[in-house]
Amino acid sequence: MGLLTNPSISQKAKYCRALIRHRTLICFTLYALGVGYFLVLPDPNFNSGTYFSENALLPGLVYSELKSETVALAKNFAGELERERVVHRKGMPYAWLLAKMRKIGLDTHTHNFTLNYPLGGGKVFTGKNVYGILRAPRIGSTESVVLAVPYRPPESVHTDVSAGVPLLLAFADFARRQKYWAKDIIFLITEQEQLGMQAWLEAYHGSGDNRVLDVGSLNARAGAIQAAINLEVQDFDVDHINLKVEGLNGQLPNLDLHNLAQKLSQKSGIPAAYRLSATKQRKPVTYQEKLENLLAMVLSQSTGVPNGNHGLFHRYGIEALTLECVKRANPNKNTAGVGALLKIVEGISRSLNNLLERFHQSYFFYLLVTHDRFVSIGDYMPSLGLMAGALLIKSFIHYLSMYYSDDDEEPSPKAPQPSYLQVGFLLLLTHSIGALTTVLPFHAGLNNYLHAANLSTQFGLTTIMISVSVLVLILPAFVSLDSLNSEILQIAILLELGTALLTVGMLNFSLGFILSVAIVPIVLFLQPRKSTSGRGLSRIACLLLHPLVGVYLVLFVTTCYLFPELTLQAMVKKAVTATMDAITYSVVDSMIYGNWLFNLVALIFLPTWTLLWSLMFARKTKVVAAAKDTKLE
């Protein structure tokens, strides 16, 4: 009898019932706090100023030794390259590059690679990189630094950045005459954009097990690569430098490297910052400008697609960034020239040469508010924790609702033993469908069949995704859940989804944040066991969460924003085409570069959505009531 009259048990039931009654308010409050916390991050009280954690990188230690001869040599190289580009309009002037590098005194080699395109019916693409190694005179080849330039032929659709080649060659000639280098310097000129860089990195590290990309082999190597700088120079007459930091799967370079490039550029008289443009060269001062800069980085990082060749170095633990040197638009504006660019490259190289160990002291996870202020991982993670935590809190309260009623006057329901076997089978089935989704686009037989049917790659992959979607849409007709098992399933869904969002956020905060903003409120809104109208609204809301529907809606809104002059019908068609392209690019990036966005959606979020969709069709059953609040004791 003592147990039945224990006041602690009665108090516990009171608290549990209060949580159940106010669970919707509690969860949405946590979500709103998470969004609100992120919105205050641009305020100076919630972010920090940039600083150097590694004293060996301090730009003040570097004094330029460049002379006018190096500047003149760069201009001579530029003139010769222009003549070569007239002859080689579709490719790289290999013979000219090899001759110049050998004349400078570099250990010069070529690197051949082949792409066996898996979605094009046996199509093969080839390319060749050229690289030269300056051996460190003061020490053996134990460490190295990479200076890279992407080569784009005259007929390329991308912006011309050929001015980086003569800049690289002129600095190589200068560097060869110096005796203070303690690290090898690799001067690399790549072809085929990121494909050439990916092939060279895989060949350099001996990780070329990619059946799609045949990376070949390298005839010579330097030491372990400590850092890399990728140069995209549009012209010697530079207006400003845009620092690109986003890498593969949202990885970022060490903040010290960003600070080094930014400080040295400012010292040389060229404005440099993240996402700098010709119309936006001053430091953001208003809250709106800072928030726009912060959101721009979140949107760019969330895709997991690197915005320069530097982004492929990060997966090998190499800190790298891209200096996009934008040519001036106003010919009357007095801006810095090739001499300033050479000083920047010299300063960065000499600062990196001072390093005694790998980057490790500064931040690897951050968001840039301005060029000199950032938000660290410890400051921005609470926003994601609050939003994803709302799902975890709801799962806990939902578990309590199985044993406690939300009415103080009613007895607590006594839940029968659920069928964990049925719930477990559904979990296994949905995740098996997700695993199948990751395999189908890579199946050679299926790709050959689609190609033989004269279907485009985009249409074929989209058809596969739609077929899988139709399969999961009709799944509730074959797998039916009663009310009790649906309770257990809903708890499992909330736990899996909340944990997945937190895990993704730890690896790529921007992706985890955007997914949380879009998914959490809809999941909290879903009411699968309410009235008929409530269930109908929940099913419609659930359809909006489908990955294909979500991608299409985002691209449709983007199309409306970018092309307001189009008719509604044209916008719809353009958004459909963009969705098909997005699916294709995600699959190809997964095959070649290892981007895990497609695999993440297929393995985690598609099965979770399938479980939610099955939950919307759960049967209602009556639960036997019992007047006991001590079930959990």
C-alpha cells in the first residue's frame, strides 16, 4: 500500500501529464529558439574576430624579394602563351609548358588520366596534367606545397583564367633562385577542371581504386603535401580577389590559411575577402549585409560541391583554398598589377615554408560573417541542437504518452505489448529500398539498357528515382500498422531523424541546418491519428517532404527568382529540367569525387520519409484503460 500512496509517484505522473499536454508548444518553441539563435549570429556579440593561431604564418615576417625582372618575365610568358592559345584552341599547349618548366629547372612530368563515363554507354574522356617539382635545397623531400592553376582552352565555356599560367611560371623561375626553401614546391597545371585535379590527387596518394576514373600513375613525387593554393587569375590587372573556401562535402580549410591569404592580399593593395565582388568591396556593416553573407556561405556549403579545385584537397587532410583574381571592369581605375600578385604568391609560399607542422591550432569548422569576423562551431551548433532536439524531445514525450494520459482525471492507459517484429521488419524493408536506390544508378546493365533505348542520362536517372518513389508510395497498401505499432514506429522515426540531423550537422553544419529548417516543423505538424481532415493535411504535408518534391520546389522557387520574365508554364518546365540535372550531377559527383549528398538522401532521408508515409496510413485501434499510474515503476 505504501507504493500506491507514495507522493513522489503522483508528482511524477503530474509532470509527465503536463509534458504530454504541452508537447506541441514545447517542440515548436525549441524550433523557434533554434532559428532565432541563428539569426542573432551576425551580431558582434555572438561572433569573434579573426586572428592567427600559428605564429609561423604571420605575414609581417615576410619581406618581398621580388624584382622587376620577374614581373617582366611574367609578361613575356603571357605574350607567348597567347600565341600558343591561337594554335591550340581546344586543348593545352603541352609542349610549350614542358619546355618552359624544364628551362626554368623544374623536375617536369606529365600525367595522363581517363574517365570511363558510366552513364554514357561506354563514352571515354581523356586528359593530361603538367607538373614540375622544385626540390627543397635545405632538406630532403619530406614535405611539399602545391601551387595549382586550372587551364581552360579558348573554346571553354568557363571564364578565362589563363593569366595564372605565366604568373605561375614566373614565380617558379624566381623560387628556383632562392635557397631558403625547406619544402618542395609543386607547380601544377590541370586540365578538365576538377576532374584533372581529382585524378592527380588520387595518383599522387596512390588511392586510385576508382573504376570510373583511371588516374594512371605519376613518374615523380615530392614530400607529403602540407597546403595548396589554387590560382584563378582572369587578368594581370586585378580589381579584387575572391577567396573560395568551400570544399568537397562542406569541408573548409583551416581558418589560419584564409587569414593568411586575406592579410597578404590587403598588404599588397588588392582587396580580398570571402564572396567579394566588383559591386561589393566594402566590409559589411549593417546587420542585413552580415546576415546575407552568412546565409550565402550556408547555401554554398550545404551542396557539398567544391567551388574550386582546392576543395578536392581537403579529403586528404590538406589545407587549400582558391584565389579568384577578378580583372577590373573600369579601365580608369588604378589597381594593382602582376607585381602585387607575385608578391601575394611569394608571401603565402614563404609563410607556408615557415610551418614546422601541419595546420592544427585554428578552426576547421566555422562560418564567415565578414572578412575579419567568424562564427566558430561552438557558437553555431546550439541552433542546430535546438531544432533537432525538438524531434528527440517529442520522441521522449510520445513514449510517455503510451503510459500516461494527458488528462488528470482519466486513468493512464495500459499499453499492450507491441509487435516489435513488425516494426523491425518495416525498418529493415525501407532501409533496404534506400540501399537499392544507391545501387541502381551505378548498375552497368541498367545504364546500358537506358542508353540502348536512346534515353538521355538525365531522363534515365530521373525515371529510376520516380520508379523507386512509386514503389514506396504504394508500400502502405502491403504493410499495415495498427495504432500500437504505429506509436513505436513514430518514436523510432523521431529518434532516427533527430540523430541524423545532428550527425550531418557535425560534418556539414550548413546542410544539417537547412534540412532542419525545412523538415522539423513539418514533422512536428504531422498528426497521423487525428480526424479525417487532419490526416489528409498530414499526408499532403508528408508529400512535401519527399526528396524529389523538395528538390523540385527549391529549384522552382529559384527559377522564379532568377527568371521572372518567363511564363508560369516555362518556369515549371525549366524547374523540371533543373531537377533532372540536379539528380544527374549528384550521382556523377558521388561516382567520381565521393560526394556523399546523394548517398545520404538515399540511405537516410528516403527511408525515413517512407516510414513517415507508412505512418500516415496506420489503423485506429482501441486501447484498454487501466487506473494505474505506476506502470513504469
